[in-house]
Amino acid sequence: MTEGIKTIIYPVKDLARAKTLFNSLAGVKPVMDQPYYVGYAVNGQDIGLDPNGHAKGMTGPVAYWHVDDIRATVKTLQAAGAQTLQDPQDVGGGKLTALLKDADGNVIGLIQAA
């Protein structure tokens, strides 16, 4: 089951420069500020900056679908023709993420809460 898209993550090359821009854009300070990820909470939407995103296959901002069972969702999407870019992995505290690509090259993000 899905809860829809609640998270958008931007791959960035210069985290400090991106953080300065997004601090201004969001109008709030980050709720998470680490060398590997900076995250904002803006009116119920999670916005993230990932300095490792390009290496994971992200070619631009990725919308993340929040799902109950990430492994089952990955299998379902693979059966429907999606290609896995990143298998489900724990990104901290039991939260899992995965990246897939559809036949048109669009990157699809998945998140399963801890």
C-alpha cells in the first residue's frame, strides 16, 4: 500500500551551496543537517539534499513514494518493467529507501518508514 509522494530529494554536487539556496527557498532551517544529507520539513512535505545522489543514479529531483512494504513494491515494479538502481537500504533508524527506473528513464524513489 502507498501513502503517496511525501518526499522530494535533490541530488547536489556542492552541499554547502545547495543548503544556502534551500535555506532561503524553504524559509526554515534544516531538521537534519549531516554531511551525507540535509533535510527540510515544509508544510508536511519533506525536501532533501543528497550529495551522493548522482552516484546513485539520480539525474534530477526524485519523488519518493511512501510504501508499507518496500521489498514487495520493488518486486512488483520490477515485474512491471522497472529496473533497480538501488536495492532497499537502511538510511538510518530503520528507514529504508530504494531507487528504480521506468522504461522512459524516469527515476522512482521508494521509502518505507521504520
